[in-house]
Amino acid sequence: MVAQTLFDKIWDEHVVRAEPDGTTLLYVDRHLVHEVTSPQAFEGLTIAGRVPRRPGAALAVPDHNVPTTDRGLAIADPVSAKQIQTLQDNCAAFGITYFGMNDIRQGVVHIIGPEQGFTLPGMTIVCGDSHTSTHGAFGALAFGIGTSEVEHVLATQCLLQKRPKTMEIRVEGQLSPRCSAKDVILAIIGKIGTAGGTGYVIEYTGSTIRALSMEGRMTLCNMSIEGGARAGMVAPDDSTIAYIKGRPMAPTGALWDQAVKAWRELATDPGARYDAVVELRAETIAPQVTWGTSPGMVTGVDGNVPDPQTMNDEKLRQATQRALEYMALTPGMPIRDIQIDKVFIGSCTNARIEDLRLAASFAKGKHVAGRVHAMVVPGSGLVKQQAEQEGLDRIFKESGFEWREAGCSMCLAMNADVLQAGERCASTSNRNFEGRQGAGGRTHLVSPAMAVAAAIEGHFVDIRHWS
Amino acid sequence: MDAFTTLTGMVAPLDRPNVDTDQIIPKQFLKTIKRTGLREGLFYDWRRRKDGSQDPTFFLNQPRYQQATILLARDNFGCGSSREHAPWALLDQGFRCILAPSFADIFYNNCFQNGMLPVVLKGSEIQALFESVGAHDGYQLTVDLAAQRVLTPEGTAYHFEIDPFRKDCLYRGLDAIGLTLQHTDQIAQYEQRRRTQSPWLFQDVASTAGPA
């Protein structure tokens, strides 16, 4: 038998039929739905007189637009309110499970899937959201789709897809103390570039990846799309199975045993070939900070802002120049000298309980710098509840951080949590595009530990040497 | 979906690499529950200066590009968010075709769902087109899907690749969902087999969700 990769096994198991040119009708096991990319899909179904093929395979939640302040109040923005109401109405009309704004299970769509055990190894999982790659941490094939494809999946439980290529990204060795999955993925994007993974599904392998917790693996896979890959995956192992066991939607009893047996068969076979291989050493990865307007514009905290004048490539020089102008940074200045105004700890990248525990451990007994405004937005109502049971909310509040309700919040600033023009933010989210967190806002992507340290010192610090 | 056969139209150049979908259509325009009327949000932040006035140097604010139906772009066009609002906004502006050396995967797929043709040409060919568009007011190209060619007024023909299945769907303006629904029997057979082999995949979300 031909040695197969994790991706090959899942893909082959989901082929319903194939066209002569290889275009494949791929079966979709699970579908996550949120308020921003679904209304036109439901409208399309209605106009065509179609109904969802398997409403029981979908889970819907409002996350992008929801306020992170008092949920008892009505949403101030009527347009946001209407979009959320539309999702609720559509789910009621089409029989789709919906976690509403005042449901403890509500949260960022990519946080609640794994939390509920909705996300399982070997599955194909889609959502009208590019960070669906997060779910690949469980050894699932998970990727973002557009709204027309959301409609396609609702109507047929399938998607028309061309088989992507495979890329192995192997990370070996031990990470420096206080370095995390966020630093690993930012370093990877720095190495392969924001289009390096275009056309590929990435499988992350190696001892560093194996040593990551499930939540770390989610952070890693989450940002695969920032490297251009629609999906990133990690083969399921003991950590995966331990994480899933006992979650509400996980199988139980004999079904559990049967599922675990199947999951153990998913790992890439020895000798299987990838279309591309990239290797990194964990020891070389410093805490990462983005300095520009693309996630690939990143360097270690011990580095400097690049100087466009030293670049020979004309296009790279122009792009760097433009990014530095937008970011209002001086060429050559040390990253540690960058002063910040705001700190955002949250998003589908870094708002799970481990992220909050780590952030709280760095904040404990210290206080946010005078001119810095810092907020913590848990990834879900259940993460928030857990954090409060552990007293993390008190630590954050005593340290001067705001403690908010769950949602996407300032990752993309569709709700009221927005950077003002010219404000500079240390953010644990995933995109530093121009205007992403608010028109004219300046975003530096970092890990939760780096974000806390920056909040307290008012500028970036090398957390490896920070007391 | 509108069919795409041959398009002859004016070309507008956007000379920046890595144009992300947050730039094509910023978040505040994603609150709509409609597919139409998104032109207003297209490149919203780039169209305006800091004081809110229109920036006359931005390409879409220049009269010479108002009627363009073909967008000329650089590498990794459409990266970032999966928002289909990006192709919807470009279509609402009048663009049916985008030429670039490379596209981000999700954006590329989304174009085909809306009767739009994303064309990948070589970097050198795109560079030559940027120079021609800059040099000639009202520069037009013809994009011939059947022949998989972009024709210049100077008589040059650039060949492009496209998956045969996508090409056929676009050329005939086929509804992808309608096509898939023709295979409902095969989908049902697949489900039956999988349900026997891997029954946990078919647990109902509603009945297994955790307590509210």
C-alpha cells in the first residue's frame, strides 16, 4: 500500500465523486456558521426553495458583531443587531443549533467548536471564515470558504474542490522559556511568506509540535491562512484524545472506542511524501513581534525595524517603506523601543483558557502602564466562566486590564472595540493589515505573554529576560 | 450566475502586492445581509485621505478608470479574510475579470462563484500590461475564456491556465449547487456507507450539545 499523509487519508475518505479533471465533490462532516458570512447563503436557499441537507451537522453562533460589554443591554448598532437577529431567525427556520448572545456556550466560532467536542479528528470541517484552519489542530481537514460555498454546503453537505498540494513544516527542538506556539507560527510565516502556503495544506510535524498542548496547536493551525495555506493540521495523538474525552459532543462508550481506534490510524505513514518540506529549529525562535502591515513582516523582539535603504529588491523596498510609513516607525529602531497605546488579549488565535492563565501569571502583582489601555476578551462564555472560577479575572482587573464578554472584538473591530487612527496596539490576534483593528490603527502581533509585558512596561520587552 | 465568455473592456491598474480583503472591503461594510450595493465600500480607506476627502491619486478616483471592467493587480491578490463581500464589491464596481501573477486561494474560488474570472499571468506579462495601461488612456484588453487568452491591442496574446471543470461552469454560467444536486443519489450512498463505518461522524449536534 502506498504510504499516505494525514491529509491524503482524510481527503480520500471524503471523496463522493470526481470529475475527469480531478475536481472533487468532497463530503463535509461539520459546518460552523456565524452571522457575517451566512445571511446571503440562507437567502439563496430560500430563493431557490432549498433546505439544508443535514441541519444536525451545523452549529451557529454570533461572534464578529457582538458587544463585549454588558450583554443585558441592547446592541447599540442597529445594523449589527439586525445581522445577529437574522442569524437567529435563519437557524430557527432551518433547524440549525444556535448558541445565542446570552448563552454561556457562545463565543468565537473557532473556540467553541473544540470546546464542545464538535471538532473531531479525521473530519472535514468548514466555515465561512478563513481561520477555520484552527480545527486542523485535531487532525481534521478544516478550511475557510466563501458565502456561496456556505450555501453549497448547507444545500448539499458537499463542496466542489481541487485537491491541494501538501507541505510538511517540521519544527524540531525545545522552545526558549516563555516562547509559545504564537512565536512558532509567526516565525514560520516570516520564513515562508504570506503566500508561501498558497495552494497547499500544511502538516506541522516534529518534536516541538508534539510537545505543544492542544491549545498551542490550535494557535499554530489558526494562522496557517496567514502563511497562505487554507488548512494546517497536526496528527492526532494522546494529547488530542485526552483533550476530546468527555466533551459534550464527543462520542461515548463503544462509539468512543471505535472512534479512537480510527483516529490512531490517521497519522502520516512512514515514508509518505509531501510536495514541499520546510524545516525550522525551535531554539532559533525568539519572541516574535510584527513591525509591518502583513503578518510576514515580523522579527524577534531582540531585533530592529528593517531599513528599506539597505534592500536591493525594489518591490520589497517599496512595500517596506510603505508599511513603515503607515506604522510610523523609524528604520533601524530597536523593536523594544516601540511604545504602545493599547493591548488586546483575545481572538480565535489566543483567547483560550491556557492563554488567559499564562497572561494572568505575567500580570499578577504588576500594573498596566499609565497611558496604556488594556483589555482581555475571553474566547467563549465557558472560557470566561472557567477563568473567573480560577480567579484570573481578579488578577487582570487588579493589574488594570479590562475584563470583557466573549467575542471576536478588536481582532477585526466589527463591534464597538476599535482602535482610533494613529493608536498603536500590541495584539494577540492574527492580522496586522492596514485598518484591521480600526481605520488608521497600528497593530503589532505578539503572543499573550509578550502582550502582557508590553502592557505593563508601555513598550515591547524581551520576556525571556523580563522579571 | 452570469456566464463569462469573452470580455473586452478597459483596464484599471492597482499597483500593490498582497492586497488583502480587509482593504478591498473594510469590516463596517460586512454588516449587510445583502450581496448588492457593496461598491460604496470598495477600497474605502484607500479612496480617502486622512481628512475624509476623496484622494484624487487613487486609481479608482481617476475618471480614466471609472468604466474599467478588468482589474490589473499584483501578487497574492485577495489574501486574508474569506469574505465574499470582496468579489461582490469588485463586481458591483463593474469588474468581471482580474489579472494578477497570483491570487490567494479562497478569494480565487470566490470569484468563480460570482461569474468573475481571475486570470493568472506570468510576472513579466503583468509587468508589461502595467506599462501599457500607464502609457495609454482607455487601454483595453480582450479576455477570451474559450481560447484561454488575453489579447492586447498591440496583437500580443497571453495564454492562461484554468481547470476544465471551472472553465465549463463559468462559460455556461452554471449554478454549482444545481450541479451537485444532480448527484444526490451518490451523496446518499456515501452517507450510508460512512454512517456504517464511522457512526460517530453522524451524531446530531442539537442533541449532543453541552448544557446552556
